[in-house]
Amino acid sequence: MMPRLFLSVDMVGSTEFKARFTGQSSEGWLATFKAFFTNFPLMAAGQIGFEFLDDGHTPALQVWKVMGDEVVFTTEPRSPEEVTSTLLALLRTMRMYEEKHFQEVPLRLKGTAWLADVGGPNIEIEIPELSTGQGAHLDYIGPDIDLGFRISKFARPGTIVISLDVLEVILSAGNGQATAMHLVGREPLKGVLFGYPYPIVWLLGAEDRFEFLPWEVEADPWMAAAMSAGPTPVAELKRVIENMRLYLRKMHGRERAPVTLGD
């Protein structure tokens, strides 16, 4: 079984937005959320189709979970190039959705992308109670699944935060130059890399610029620094991955092989 790509898209500012309607009917905010969970997956599928229009294969992007203000997709990429194109399509969908639906409300979208080797350290299980006549409902459990939800807290509006596995895959892709990656900081994550500070990398398209709002930048040093810095050089990103592997091997006797996609 090939590694799966997981993609989370979350609404920023949703708690404050719903708080506006305290003491009132939920109808005040419910329509906005219904529209998101209905329309965003459709728009994402359309942009995936557009991105792969000239290819013989279009990835199947499936909704895995809907949690609170977040929708999580999964797909099974066949190549590094497919990962890159899928993320670019997701970024474009996020931008288009904000422009169309969030002009009059204080909401933004942020994304997270990570890979999990299902059948290795992570497992796929069927939940019979949630299965329908259209097929089995599958859940995914394991350390790499957990990692995605750990790094998602470091996503910011208009960007996708990516795991180191996704970073390495994009660096190996023939179309990797279509992206721009920004190493913005490092944070220790519970249960990840034995406490080694995890590199936080934001992804944009190569021609994109950060579209943070002034008050977002004022409140977040990472955003402020990213606004004035260019993309992180590829050589530095590769060194980050090499340092992580050296740490695991030297300090913990662990080998972390690169994710392999395709045959």
C-alpha cells in the first residue's frame, strides 16, 4: 500500500465569528459553515481536475473527516509531481473560496499537508457503524496521522504548513520549482522526533505572496518575519532534513528513510 497524503483545511476566526451570535439563533452563522462543508470539497475537486487536465490520471480527493471547523481530505499520490500539483490546487481553492465567500465575514482559511505510510507504522481500519451502501468508512491511526494534527496549529491564513516528508517529496519533484517554501521556525512537538524541535515550513506557489492582513502580522512574529523574507533556499531545506536524520541516527539509533511514491 502506498503512502497517503492528508490535507486539512481549517477556518481561522470561526470561534470569534460564532461568538457574535451569542444568545441568538444559530442560523446567524450556520449558513456560512454549511456552505463551507458543502462547497469547499466540490470546489477543491474542480481545481484538482483543472490542475490535472492534461494528465491521463486525476487524483481522487476524498473527504476523510469533518471536525468542528475543519475538513480533512485524503488521497493516494502516485508521484512527487502529483503531490506538488495537488497542493497547488488546494492553495488555489483556498484563495478562491476566501475571495468568493469570506469578503463580508472575518474568516480565513489555512491548510496542513502531511504523508502517512499506511500499512507501516500507521494502520487503516474500517468503522462498520459509519459505513454506508456506498462503501466502507475507513479511519487511519498512527504516529504520522498524529503528526499532521500536531503541526496544523502552526498553519497560518493563506498558506499550507507541510510535514518534513511532504517537504522532501516536493524537493524531489520535477515540478517542485512551482512552489515556494518558507522555513519560519522550529517547535518541539509532543511525541515527535524525541522532542527535537520540528521545522515549521509554509508552502506557497512560486508566484504567490503572503496575503496576511495588517492586524494578523502585528500579532504574529512569524508572519511579520515571513512578510519581509524570501523563500528558504533549497540547499538550506535539504540541510534541515539531513540534520533531522543525523539526530535520529546519532542520538536514538533510528533510521528514517525517505517516503517513496510510485513504483
